[in-house]
Amino acid sequence: MAENEVKARKKLEEAEKKAKGGGGFLGSLFGGSKADEAADLFVQAGNLFKISKLWKEAGDAFVRSAEIHAASSDGRHDTASNYAEAANCYRKVNPQLAVDCLMKTAEIYTDMGRFNMAAKNHCTIAELYENECPDMAQCITHYQKAADYYKGEESKSSATKCLIKVAQYAAQLEQYRKAIQVFEEIATWEADHPTLKYAAKNHFFQALLCHLCIDVLDTQHALKRYEEISPSFVDTREHKLICELIACIEEHNQDRFTDTVKAYDKISRLDSWHTALLVKIKRTCGEEEDDLK
């Protein structure tokens, strides 16, 4: 057993004794300080486990510290901090345990009225569901919660970053109406913003691609609305592409559809999200193969 692990287990043993009120009569008189000492010893053990790369044990130690602080009326900040530290450790070995800790942290910050911190925790949970334990539906849920908290704190830029994720994942799950609603919200806000109005075209474009996955007529109506909201959108390459795609679909012209997308892609590279939607849209022309790239 490595030296730091030996030290960690010794600290853990000391912490458990203090947490159980070891110390007889004096322990009962100074219960508060004993609890604080126990919590501190659990943190020390956790840090030593971290050095030893024993991530599960480290996470468990930080959770024990959090539980002790949770019993104190003024220990909410320390409780949240220790749950967050535990989550960082668990993330390396058991993402679901990390999610559980981050949920507790977010709840504490919400109760404290620290909504920006709660939002950050929901973003981290969403990232876990993006990478370590993929679940698009959970990604949407937690990015949406983060966005709502950021909006409440007037952190519109941070909220928008989360909402983009919500809309993109909704589209991937074929929740096109939800994706459209969110993309429209973002684009409309950007269109009225003096420094962001040129970014609106990107989100109008994404909304229109989602419309095309539903219905061409639906897309044409949306296109008119977006032109009224942002007249400059008419002069963009994205607007031109949508108009050409509508024509291709109406003509059932598969070759023209592919050529149109490839011509756009040469100048403005399409990422995997856009390409996946375009493949679905192309099928309405009767083409089944993915030859857009």
C-alpha cells in the first residue's frame, strides 16, 4: 500500500471516530468543534486519496465531509463545495455518482439563491450526459435548467449558449418543433442586438432546416416571418441555400440538391449536425444515400 494511501486511511479512521462523537464527556461538550474536525479530516483523507488516484475512495471521503456540514445550519457553502469536489473525483470512475453529487450541489445553491452557481452545476451535469454517460434527453433537461437560471440572473449570453445545445439535441431527437422554438428565440434576440445581429442568420438557418424536416410549406411561411424580423437575412448565403433547397424538394431533383449543398459547403463548411439534418431533408427528394459530403 502506497504511503499516501496509508495516510489517507489513517485520516479516515480518525475522522470516523470524531464523527461518532469519540472523546467521552469533553466530546459531548464540544460536539460542534468535533464535527468540524471530523469534516476537515475527511477532506484531508480525500485529498490524500486523490494523490493516490483512488478516485472512488476520494469521492466517498468528500461526501462524508459534505454530510457532516449538511447537519450544520451554517454549513451549506461547505456542503456544496464538498459535494462538488466529490463529483470531480467520481467523474473519473463513476459518472452517475458524479451526477448525484452535482444535483445536490445545484439544489443547495438554488436554496441559497446563488442561481449562477446552480446553472454552472446543471451545465456540468449536461456535459456528463454528453460525454461520460451519453443521454441526449438528459442533456436537454439540464441545459434547459441552466438556461432558465441564467435568464433569471440576466446572464443572457450564458443562457444562449445553453439554449443552442437544447435546440441542437432536440433536433437530433427529431423534436423539431421544440428545436425551432428555441432557435427562433435565440435568433430573434440576436437580430435586435447591436453587436450580435449578424449571428442571427445562423440560428434562423438552423430553425429553417428543422422546418424542412417537417414540411416545405411550413418552411416557406417561416422564411417570410424571418425576413420581416431581420430584413438583412434576405441577403445571406443561408437564405439563398434554403430557397434553393425548397426548389429542389418541389422539383424532386436529387442531383441539384446534392450540388447545391456541396457548393455551399465549399465556402461555409457544414458540421455534422447540419449534415445529418440535410441527409434527412434530402430523403424527401427520394434519395436514400448519404452522399452530401
